[in-house]
Amino acid sequence: MLEYVVRRLLYGLLVLFMMVMFVFIVMRLVPGDVVKLQLADAGAVTDEQIEALEEELGLDTSIGVQLYEWTTNALRGDLGTSLWSKQPVSELIKERLPVTLQLTFMSVILAIMIGIPIGIISAVRHNTFLDNFLRVTAVGGLSIPNFWLGLVLLTVLSLAFNWIPPLGYESFTKNPIVNLQQMMIPAVVLAVALSASIIRMTRSALLEVLHSDFIRTIRAKGAKENLVIYKHALRNSLVSIITLIGLQIGTLLGGTVVLESIFSLPGLGSLIFETVSARDYPVIQSAVLIFGAMFLIVNIVVDVMYGWIDPRIRNT
């Protein structure tokens, strides 16, 4: 098992480095320059002023040198300084990360609580009206853009019920009730697409197992149907379901970028949204690095889980 985990970790670190390098290069090729943005209100700007600011911001060297310096500093735990606020990037991430982690955690829990039971019902009642209705509903959940759904929910709640989430973010430790009021709607919005995916995967995986020979044998021995479904069939379907959840975490993290901005949540996603237009390179690179690391950790946990469920996978 240890060799299996180490192998997955090395693959993940390689992908993480390639992702950071891609973002690093692309952000510097995007039209717009942070130096010119900062000097936009200075009126007539001389070449000497531009060169001086580039040197101050550490942008006077080639992209390759900047990438090397940032990578070596990041390996030592130094993520640099924001080009605009002059705050250490690590402090900005430390302030914003708990919000994104809570939002992601709540979304995943909601999606699992909704998706797996409905998927089981759809599989057990396959080809019935209920199954068809649930399948259409799941397709609808996959088709709805989360930012549109978030705006619609805010509009409906404000116009029809005269209620909007409390303004001014409160952490869970300070005010749990207000925090949950602020986090519940964006968590539900993010959970919609994930729960729809889980419904479809649970249904298809469970149906495949329920039609297998060993399930027929268990039923022939007189086992109760609930025991057949939940102990034998569902357990053998978990590999596909858990793998899907792990892969969808990346989509979930991407959804936080827009939703945190819509719901005014001071998370890591909204930080990326704010700093992309400002070309705050150290913040963007570091936030993407953290997102990638979160995705890597989740997928390693998923690999370990389904490697534990099915020992044959450990040797793949």
C-alpha cells in the first residue's frame, strides 16, 4: 500500500508542477501588464519609471528566471508578496483558504447525501416512471450553470421571500448560525451538479453489479433484498462512485471562483477572481498551487480508499 501511495504522490507532484508552470507562463502572455496598470494614473510615464517599477516588482528578468526564483522560494515556503497590497501571499491564503475549504466540504457532503440515496432508488426502480423522472432531473442538474443557478436563487429569495444571506462574512467559530446562512445557498448550488453526477454513476454502477452472477447466487441463497443491495451490491459499486467524486472535486473548486464572488464570500476563489484582472502574479500562482495541491490530496485519498476497497487496484 505504501508503494502504491508513493507512486500516486509522485505522479501528482509532476502534474502539479506542470500546472503551475503553465499558469505562470500564460499569465505573463495575457495582454495587459501589471506595471502599466499601476502607472495608469501617473500621467506621462517615462521609460525610467517603468524600468524602476519592474525592478521593484521583480519583473525585470526573463520568464525562465522568474519561474526558477518563484519555484525555489515556494519550495522553502515563501510564496512571495502581492504586487498590489504588498502583503505576504501566504497570509492572504491563510485568511481566505478556510472559507473555500468549508464551502467545498459542505458541497461534497450535501452531494453525497443527495446523490447516493437517489441513485440507489433509481437503480432499484429502474425502467419505472420514478427512475425516468430521476434520470431527467439528474441531466437537468448537470446542464444548469452554477453561476446562473446562484443568481436565480438569490433573486427568488429576495423577491419572493424578502430574504438575502446576511452581509459581512462571519466565520463558523465566531457565529455558526450566520455563517451557515451565508454558506448554505452557495454550497447547495455547487452540490447540484455533483449530486447529479453521483446519481447517474451510482445508478449505472449499481445496476451493473445487481445483474452480475454473484448477486444472483446471493439472492438464490435467500438473502434479504436490503442486504443484497447495501452490503454486497453497493460496496462493489463504491470504486466507481468514489473515483467520480474525487475527479469532480476539481470542477467543484473551479466553481468557487465565480460563486464566492457572487455571494461575497472572502475565499480563495474570489481572491483569484479579484487578482486576475490586476495581474497580481504571485497571488494567482500561489492560489492555483493551493487549488492543485487540494485536488492532489483528495485524489490520493480517493486512490487509497478504492485501493483499500479492491486490493487488485493496488498493483495497477
